[in-house]
Amino acid sequence: MNSTCPFFVIGKTVCLSPVRIPFYFSLHQNMFGDIPDTYVALGAPVLAFWLMSLMFYCLDISGWRWLDKYRIHESEEVKSKNLATLWEVARAVIFQNVMQALIGFAWLAEPPVISVARCQSEMEGLGRTLVLVVRGLFGEETGMKILEQWGPGMTHWLYWWVIPAAQIFFAMWVSFKIWLDLPLMSLPRFTVDTWQYFIHRLMHTNQYLYRKVHSVHHKLYVPYALGALYNHPFEALLMDTLGVIIAEQVTHLSVRQTIFFLVYGMCKGVDDHCGYNFPFDPFQLISRSNSDYHDIHHQVCPFTTTCPRKQYLGGVQAVGIKSNFSQPHFIHWDVLLGTRMTREDIQKRGQKVKTT
């Protein structure tokens, strides 16, 4: 140990050396000067959405031929097949931004005062829990040896790295089928993915909800970045806003963790609708739930063809509308419940149509 703490376990409490602040953490009450972190949590996702959507829009209108091999659809298909204009989409997105910001003001509480003393107190509480767990697992004698040698380091590692990462990751995804995607486990991810999968699937299986609510989003037969938030206001409230609130409450994210969680989720949603299949896109490398995967969900094709990726003719039918409900992070629910569809599945379906 050290001169301050000769032993880690002292009676019913623990002794820790002075707090070592990791590089990512700021002791300032606000990260950006006089702007409260709660305001950043409301504004940062909106800013990220519009900047990323604008980037993909610039690519759409650039006319750069080298992009053609990465496009899921030809640019003209967006104009010819979609039933909502760009202005209608933008207007609906702005309304959703305002609605979610107003709800956010009521939802986000003022964060607690950030101080070294608070961190030290929380670490001591975590250390006491660690003592109980290690003793319970390894017994009194062996447990004490482990704690005296590794206790302070384990406490620091758990408090500053393991628990914050687990909160964010678990908010997005958790699954006992680890091989389905990257081996990341998290409660906000799991909560959001679970909530959105079953609500999204309900929107397709309940005819009333589909006609009156979810069909708005499916006016975009050919998804594009700005259309990621093109939804009926009730759907935006139910799937997006309420899902995030539940994830934040279940996992007890701090305001700063919430900022990261919201910005990442917003960028991921835009990327899933961007209309490009870039091999170097980090969002598409992280997860199989990507732009091509979600495009299949919006896919329509002729009755009498094998429905190749870029072919749209008259008399179209929905192909993936009852598949690929998973969003925004991982596809485990589609795999486990048999609602996953791939491009190969579409080709096989088309071959059956041709042979009948």
C-alpha cells in the first residue's frame, strides 16, 4: 500500500489512496464553460443529427462517380419512389427535435456537484462491496490476501472504467448469443434495442398502428440520412423518446454518459438510413444492424423478378417489411425470433417466384 493506507481493509471500512482522476474525466461542473451539461445533453444529439445528415446529403448531390459502387440505390430512386418530399421530411424532423427537447427539459435533472470528495466517498462504498464479494467467493483468508494486494487497483479500475462502460454498453445491447455481434454487453443498449424491436414489430403486426402511425416512416421506400427521424409524432414519442428515458433510468446513467449515449445513438440512426454501404464506415463495422440491413426492411420489388438490389418496376410488393425489425444497435432479437432477412434470402425468394 502506502504511508497513507498501510492496509486496504481496516475493520468494516476500506482505506484508499488519494483519487487518481483518469484522462477522460473533468472535475469542472460543466464541460463547456457556463453551458450546463443538461443543455448539452439536449443540444448535442440534435447538432450531431443535422451535421451528419448534411454530410450525407452533400454526398447525395455531389455527383461523384466513385460513390456509385457504395450506393445501395441510385440517386434518382429517392425522388421517384419516395412518397414524402424532402421538405416534408425536414419539417417533421424539426417538429420532433422541438418535441424531444421540451420533454428533455422536464426529464433531465440537475447533475450532482462534481468533486474529489464525492468520488472518494463513492469509491469507498464500492470498495466495501468489493470486500464482501471477494471474501464470499474465495473465503476469509484467501480473500484477504487478494484484497490487500489487488483491492485498491480493482476498486479504481471498477469505479472509473468497468462500471461506466458497462452502463453505456448494457444500455445498448446484451445477449447470451455473443457470437452474433461484437462481444459488448450493456444495459442502456439492451434496453433500447429490446424496447425498439418489440415496439417496431408491434407497429407492423397491428394493422391499425401501421396504417395510422408507422406507415409515415415507410413513405420512404428508399431511406436516406435525413429520413432517420421521419416518423409520426406518436411513434417518435413511443419508440425513441420513451425508449431512451427508460434506458437512462434503468442503468442510472450520469448526464455525461447520457450525452455520449444520445450522440452515439443519433449518429447510428442516421448511418442506418444513409443509403451507403461503405466498407470503412465505423458504425457499419461495429454492428450488423447497418444501412443495408435496414434497407431490406424498406425493400419493395416486382412480383415477377428476383428482386435485385437496385431494380424497381411497376406493381411492387413489400419484401422485408415483416423482417429486420432490430434497431438501432444489434440484430440479436431478429436472429433469435426468426425475423432476420438477408440479400441472399431475397434472391432465394425471387427464384421460387420464377419457378412457380
